[in-house]
Amino acid sequence: MLLLAVRRNYKYEENVTLGGHQLSHFDVYRSGRCVMPHWFHKFFSGPPSDESAGECDASCYDNQYRPSYHGTEQRYVSPTTGRCRPLVVQAVHPGRRDRDRNWEEVDVGENTPKARKLAIWLVDNLPHKLVEVPLWLMRWAWFTLALIWPFNIPNHTGYYPAYLAQLEGERVHAITHSTHPRRLVIYDPASRSWQVCSDPNIIKQQKYVAISYRYEEIVPKGTSEENRTNLKATFITDVEAVVASLHLSAYWIDLTLIDKSTDASPAEVDQDVYRMADVYRGAEFTLVMLCPPDGVTEEGAWLAYGERLWTFPEALLSRELRFKFRGGEVTPITLHQLANRAYAGFAEESAVVNVYGLRDPLERLERLSLLRSALWRRKSGSLERLAEENAEKYFRAERVYALMGFFEHHIHPHFQETELQALVRLSMANDNDRIVERMVSLLPSPLPDNACWYAEGDEWGADLWDIEPEVQVVGMTQKESIVLGGCRAAVIRWKDFPSVAFAMRRSYTRLIANYLPNLFWELLFLGILLESAASQTPKAYPGAWVLLVIAIILMLFAPLLVAYYGTSGRIVQAQPWLVGVKGLVSTEDASKLMYGGAFKALPRTFYSACGTLFSKTETGRFRRGDPAQLDALKPERWSAGEDDNLYTLIDTVSATVYYFHAAHPPMVCLYTGREGGMGRFVLCSERCTVNELHKETVIRMPWYLSQSMRACDWVALG
């Protein structure tokens, strides 16, 4: 089942046919200069309509279909308002915006409570000289005022900031296997000739042989159209003579029955390619015709045969194999004998041949992955002819259609679809394998600029079958972006460090130390009030001076109580936050920026042991991140400007610092799968003008972090 996902800023244009089914084709609103002022559309425009689309094109729309107009700078969707905002990135060394850096960079900022930071500073910087006393007293007065009312008390929700995005789409259906060829060449005794038969009732009763060959051996490159027709006719005559000598009355060959250079309709060619794998499965045997030019040995002919795309599945899917070299006899050959002659010793071919030769068991997903690697390495006639004049008659996704024969459910081929679109449709039709879902969690090298979800390898060395996906592909856009459903996502904060709500181990000492400093202002005002009342009446209030003395003592010792006993200690729970910084931030600096510092149990964050490609595990009794990974990233080569794409990510739930490379600051973290006991989290930048996410990198974090991520609607990854 194929689900074409579309953005809410698409407009309906026309219907197109894909595999015999009607699909809706959508055209995106392109950014451009508006006829009316931006402020007019911003305040008075409603949801986009087809009639007004041509007059003014909006850059993007928010989650309430309100248009937004802006330039090409990088932006993000606010988790609180759902509207796109300019991206502001805090950086250790802020740089200016230029062509390659289309976001604003600022100094690293923080929002920890002022009283907590001032208390630690006052205790840690006691004046030793007379000139230091005024500054210390000024900050002490500021600290006492900050205790009156804590304006920035953080909240604890238990969840990361959510990602607000949604997509809409529609469904179309696909079918699966066929039991017989659509057409067959059958010998007619009455006319003593071979005729193409399209009657399914006759075809079902025929035993036939499938012909496998190399097109370049029949029609060399550069052959004229007239000679090409003659060469094809000569080869067909030879095939018919061989089939007759084998006492068979029917054969199947794509040169006659799926000739894309003829006037066959695209729908007919689609159906023939759709049935091709089943044609070779149903044949009595497959006959390999080797007709190399003069001077080419049999060994060279086999190697040339083995490097073609379609000959690989034709051999694997056949129940029996025979071959004929030039004018020689028809000779039986086993699959392993053919592999030894035709395949150049690649590990993928060897493993697959052993599976189909019933020698070695192989897990299904691993087998399909090896098949994909082997097929993608082979030459394709259609791909080589795409640059020719009649390129519209050749499949752009021919390698996917060759791979399709090894799947349980097939898809209808289509001339106009790309290889990635066909791969997504094939994966969705065979949901048990979930190949595309597993690709999302892989980190290829290099990361493609478009269709970044596609991966043929992984930087950590993981294979497709090592990934346990946690998302589902529900569709694909016209720009080859896949649409993911069932995602858990969180927004990364870049503008500054937030004020993090946290809880420490319960302690009566800490409870009293946090409570007493907040009482001195009340005691001070109450003592002053009682003393002023006593001055106006003859009755004395001895308790007034007691309250004043207690208030002054609390005022003097408040920094010590807050710094040593109130905020120091081990943190057992923290509000989930993902904080990003451009550049390198140590665990000590991250702890101070998030929690305001402490005198005990510092740092409160740790280095990652295996989260990124820069992570290092400390050798010792405990498995934890090695601080040497920070030193390894700070040699002279990084100070020379090579650290422009080096970022730091701090997670408050696991209290871990991650270092990674990315072309753009990622703004969204998607939980997509598990591997090796760790969760795979895809860090994505955002393109609000097309409502898509772009994979920047993949990091490994504890899978339980996903429990603190909110489930989000469909997201497009392109």
C-alpha cells in the first residue's frame, strides 16, 4: 500500500497514472515576491486557496494555515507557538552570517536562578583586599534582593519540548504475484511457425523455457536501426531452433515480449516487468544463450554475462539452468557452477548463491540486503540509455524492479518514478522487512544532500538487520522525501541554556538551608514594624530586636546556606532538555550553565561513552565516557577554523554531553530505532518552506529517553 504524503502548502494540479491507478499530483507553492505587502497578507489572509495561489506565494504556513513570509535564512518551528522563527544559535566563538551560514550566532547564554549563582560567587570570592569589598557588597545586596521573589522558577513536565508538525496524504493500492506470463511465444503446427500468444487460457497449459542472454552480444553498441532489426531476427531464429531441438513448443524471451523499443504501451510494458520474476520461477528451465563476438573466450563470455543486472535474478530464481555457447550443445549447469564462472568472487554473490543453492541458511532481511548490494553493483541497460533520444521508454528504477522479484509482494513499475520512489513503494508493500524504516536509523558516509534517509552503510558498522525500527514509513512526497508515522520527537534548544528544574536527594539539611534564607526579609520587615510600633506607644516589644538580630544573621549566612547546603549535591531527576551549542563545551561548563554551579557533586553531566563517532570509553572498572575525547577535539587543527561544523549536544535526562559534526545546526531529534542496546536518534535540520526535515547526523543515546519524548504527527524526512 502506497501513501503519497503531501504538505499542507501543496495545491492540487492534475491526476497522473501510476501502475494503472489514479494518483493525485501536487505542486508546491514556490517562494517569491508578493504583489501585496507582507503585513497585509499576514494579518488579513486566510487559509491558502487555489484561486489566490497564483497571485502571491507564501514562504510557509504555520499549523493553523496562516501564511508567513521571510527570506532564505534557516528557521525552525517554535514548540510553543507552532510558527516558524529565525534560527539563533549560541556558539563558543560566534561568527557572522554569510552565504554558507544563514543563521544568527550569539554568545553562549544561560537562565539559571540569579540567587543560586550569586550565592556560589559570594562564597567562592570572599574579599581579601579592601578594593574588592565594594563589588562583593554590591553582589551581596543583589543576592538578598533576588531572594525576595524567584521570578524564573522552571517547570518540570517530564517531557522534552514537542515538535509541532503534521502532514496529510492519500492512499493507493498495489497488487502482488502472477501465476503465468502475460504473453508467450508458442509453436503453431498448422502454420509451422512461432506465434506470440496472449490468450491466458492457452498460456496456462503450456510448458515453456525462459531465455537469458546479454543484449550487447546480440546488438552491439553503435548498430544502426536497420542492422539492429536484422540481428534481432537472426538471434530469435537461433533461439527457436534450439527450443525445437529440446522438444518444447513454447518459450519466453523479453527481446520479443517486452521490447521497449517497439510501440508497446507503457501499461503493457509495466505488466511484463511486473511478472518477470514469476516468469523465470514458472519456466521448466532457464536457457543461458552465450553468443559473444569472435575472439571472446567462453570464460570472458561468462564474466560479461554475470556483470549484467537482470541476469543475476534470472539465474537465482530459476528452478533449473542450462547453457549454450555459440554453436555448441545445450549443457545442464548448476547454480554454483554458474556462479564460479560468471561472478567475480564478491562476498555478497557467494552468500546469496549458497542460500538459493540450499546450502547455507540466511536470515531473510540479510539475504535481501546482500541482494540489493549485488544488484546495485551491476550494469543496467536502461540506466545506460537514459541519456538517449527515447529515454522515456526505459525504466529509471530498473534495479529496484530487478530486486522486486525476491520479495513476496510486487509493485507495478512506472517509467517516470525514480529509484528511491520505487524502493519506498517496494518496502511499504513488504512491510514485514521494513527496509526503508531501518535505513532511516543508519548514518551513511557521506550523507546525501537529497533523500538523506537512503543509506547503503553505517558509520558504526551496523547492518539493516541490526536495527529494530520504531517508526513506520507511511508515504513519499514528489521530492523523494519519505513520510514517517509513529515518531517521537523533541526540539533542540539553541538560543541559550534554559533554567532546568531538577530534584536532588531528599535531606532535612537541604530543606532547612533552602527555606531559612527566604525568611530573613519577612523577619526583617516584621522586626522593623514592631520597633516602629514600640516607638509610638509606651509599651515595649522586646521581640522586635530578637527578630532583627535573627534576620541579620540569616542575611549574612544566606549565601553559605544556599551555596553549600541548598543547591549542592547529586541530582536524581531533571526536566528533559536537549541543548545545542556550536563549538565545544566541557561537562563542567555545561553543569554550571544549566544548574548554576555547585560545591559538591560537580560536574553534573558526563561525557558520552559510545554516543557519537567522537566518543571514547574510559578504560577501567566503570563503563563511562573518557574526558580525553574533549582533548582529542581541541588540537591546533580545530583552532584553524576546521571546527566550524562541530557541535555539542547536552541531554539533561541522561546527563550526557555529545560531540558531533553537522553541516547545519539540527533542530529536531527523532527517535527512530534501537541497535546494540542503544537508541538511534536522528538529528535533523528543518526546511520550513517545504515542510521537511533533513538528516544531519545520527547519535546513539539510551533508548529510555524516548519515553520523555511526545508522540508527534507525520513528519517528512528528505
